[in-house]
Amino acid sequence: MGLITGGYDLEGTSLKGNRLINIILLVTLSYSSAIFEGTELRKKQVEKYVCRRQEPKKRYRRRSTFGVGRAAEKWVNYLEKYSQEVEQFIKLTRNKRRFYQQGMRAATLIRSIS
């Protein structure tokens, strides 16, 4: 079992030369995209739909800007994949309709950013 570093583990790829440069470039683009998206989500105040809120007594955020950007993509993909099931559930629990509509507006904003 390998050591879990929490990073991209580029050393473990054993890539060299142009292949290493290409993978670093892809990682940089992906990371930058998530940061930009996370920043925009925070500006538009839709972060709460993507990840749990910060607890009042905590000093640090639960998610980094990068984490918010990555989670947004997963959340929107989930909504698209299970949209019919969610809509059926909302029909059964009408008291949740307002929250569902707020979430769908947030999803539209997220899609417009990415």
C-alpha cells in the first residue's frame, strides 16, 4: 500500500521530458479552472448548494476555493443524472419545492460559470 500524500503524485507516474510537461500542464489547467469556478461560485453566493457551510465556531472554511469548484461540477452532474428521480420525490414532498427551485436556480448559475 502506497503513502497517501493528498497531492497529484506526479512522482509516481515516472514520466519524464515532454510527457511530464504535458501532464503538469493538464493538472495546471484543471486546477486553475476549479479555482476560477470556485471563486465565481463564492461571489454569486451559491456555494451552500455545493458543499456544507462553515460552522460558526470554526476558524477555517470547510472547503477550499478549489474544493468548491470541483464539488460544483459533481453536484451539477448529479442533478442532471438523477433529475427525473428528484422531480418525482419533490412531487411527493411539496413543502420542499421552494428549496428545490432555489437549488435549480443555483445549478443554472453554476452551469453559466463552467
